[in-house]
Amino acid sequence: MNFTELNIAPLILKALEQAHYKHPTPIQVQAIPPILSGRDLLGCAQTGTGKTAAFAVPTLQRLMHKARSPRRSISALILTPTRELALQIHESMQTYGRHTGLRSCVIFGGVSQNQQEIQLRQGVDILVATPGRLLDLLNQRIITLAQIEILILDEADRMLDMGFIHDVKRVIAQVPAKRQTLFFSATMPAEIVKLSRAILVDPIHVSISPESPTVEKIQQTVYFVDKANKRHLLIHLLGNPQIDSVLVFTRTKHGADRVVRELNDSRIRAQAIHGNKSQNARVRALSDFKSKTTRVLVATDIAARGIDIDGLSYVINYDLPEVPETYVHRIGRSGRAGNVGTSLSFCDFEEKKLLTAIEKLIVKPIPVVDGHSFPLMITTIEPKPVQMGRRHMPQQRQATQHARPSQPQTSRAQRQTQQAKPKNRY
Ligand code: AMP
């Protein structure tokens, strides 16, 4: 199918051509015609499916006639959970709408309000916003939502997860009841179903699961490696110049910072993106990575959710995720929109159970890379110390079996540090 068959206006078709989009993705095929005809829509889809264009293109087209009007008012509002996602949607609006004359603006918290206020005062047709900053501006009467014709909720389940659902409801209460509503969520927990029922009128249902097709296009391998040797393996793999841009996932913020330090010490340009970083640092890290100024972006799952990097080929799972679905989500950052992606996963002995769960989810074994420079040597789980103290260390060491003692090993000090580390710090 071609975009022309979806009755898309020539000015938008031209922009899609310039973005090198050749064919609509399944969600675009299913969603664009009903949205163009004014229907409400309930979309069950994740990033990576082409969902942004699925709502952005028809939204732009329905508002195109407004570009000529002398006074602009916010006619479409897109609510989204994170700043990164808000920026991406805004960039997409600008890409697809470049010939329409419509103005899009993005607002989110964590940065000064002034610049956003200036843009809003200049007149905006499409507003992309995170709920908190939007409410601030509404409360200060800097903007009004009284002219909204199209309301879009993106990643509604994540807004629920992140505790924004009440803010979202407060915002919706200020949008006129007579409107078109598009509601997207990757999952449909009870509260999201309830909210969707409350705000949608006779919606079209569209459900796209990117998991299997995406995963099938990604070449996946796993390296069994001791925890302490993961950094050596990473630096060794980055010796391959073909891996010119790679997203590395760690389980914790501190883990991400440590990997960045180690890479920088080895003169490999790397930056971290995680919840402890300021908004400006996150935006800078992402834009340096996109512009290839930084070769390695080290991310935790929460910070990386929804991040879209065009043409990303490599993802490295430095730590395996505790939730198997997260693996699919991570490797789906590569191989987007039909590109080939490569995922390399590091698995230490304690993570083998996580690997089994992932393989069960994707219903196939992940090929193992044999004969690499840092093979797994520690093959039993070290007992967690009840009380950290020197007296306990000999026992812990006894419990550790080294299958091939001549290979690099974790030092006692390293093990002590690892054991003392608190868990789940994203
Ligand atoms: P999304 O699911 O909206 O985050 O989109 C994922 C990626 O697919 C983005 O990089 C888009 O630029 C790209 N994309 C969306 N639609 C198409 C299309 N029809 N053809 C090629 N790339 C697309």
C-alpha cells in the first residue's frame, strides 16, 4: 500500500517523501483513514510501530485549513508522559507538517518556563505537552484549552505508571467535550480501560503488536561473561569500528555512570541518560548521540523508554533486564521501521535465569557467542553476606567455584563492592 491510497493531502505527502517514508506501517494503514474522517480512536500500540505518524499526519491534515487564519489558537493537544517523548512528537509534527504552515510547540517541566511562554504567546496550533508543566501554565492562565478540537493521549499506561493520571484527568476536564479524541496505550490495565471509556465516543479500535516482527528482524546473540569482566568485554567489542553508534542498557543509574567512566577512561566517547540527570543533560546526551558526537549512550530502562533514534543498529544489554518484556522493548530501539538491528547481551551466571525467561517470551533460544576473550568462569551463586565484615569473606570465597582459574577474575575488593551495592536503583 502507498500513502497516496490513504487520501493524504499533497503537502503532507511531500513531507513524507522527504522523510523517505515509502509505505505506511500497519498502524498507519489502520488509523489514518478513520482519524481523517473524524472518528475517535483507541490504539493499542508501542513506539516503534510508526504510531506517531499514525496520529500526527491526520491531525495535521484536519487542521491544515487553520494555517491561513490570522489568529492562532491551540487546536490540538498531545499529552505524553516524558520530555523525551514530547520532544520526539514535536519533531515529528514539524517534519510531517513542514509544508502545512501549522505551528507546533512543545512544553515540559524541568526547564525554565520563559522560553515556552514566549513561543506560546506567538501563537500555536498544535501543543505537545507533559501533564505537569501544562497544568502549571493552565493554572497561571498563560494558555487555554477552550479551542481544542483534537485531543491525543499518548502512552496512557505510562502516564498511569508515572503517577500522572490525576493530572491527565484535570487537563481533560478543561478540554471542550465536543472534540475528537485519540487514545494510545501499549497495555490496557483496568484503570486505563476505565479512562478510555470515559473519554472516547464510539471509537475505532486498532491494535498493533510490534514484538514478534521487530524481534525477528534483529540479530540477537548472548555472551556468557562474569560480571566483573563485562566492562572488558564491552571495551573489546567497541574495538570494532563497525559499531559506530550503540545504545547500552544497564540496570541501575550508578551502573550507567560507572560504564560511562570506564569507557571514557578508555577514550571511548560515552554519555549516560538516566533519572538522576538534569533535563538539560538528558537532552544534550540524546542530541550528541543522535548527531554521532557521542558513540555510546548508556541508559537505564526508565530513561530510555520511548526514545527513538533513527537508524540505530546496535543495542548492548550490559545487564539483562529483570522483566523479560523489557528485553523486547530494549532491542526494539534498533531495527526500527524495517532496518536491520543487532543486539548483543551480556549474561553472568546469576543472570542465566533471566535469560531463560527472555527466551521463553520470544519463543526461541538466543545464539551464544563461544570462544570470546572473557568466558564465564564463576559458575555458582555467591551467598549474600548477612553482615558485611572481613570475617565472612573466606567462606564466600570458598562458595565460588572458578571453572578456569587462569582467566581474569573478580578481585575480593570488587566482589565486596558488588555485594554491597543496593538493588533496583534506576
Ligand atoms: P514511532 O513508533 O512513531 O516512534 O516511529 C518509529 C520510527 O519509525 C520513527 O523513526 C519514524 O520516523 C519511523 N517511521 C514511522 N513511519 C514510517 C514509515 N511509514 N516509513 C518509514 N519509517 C517510518
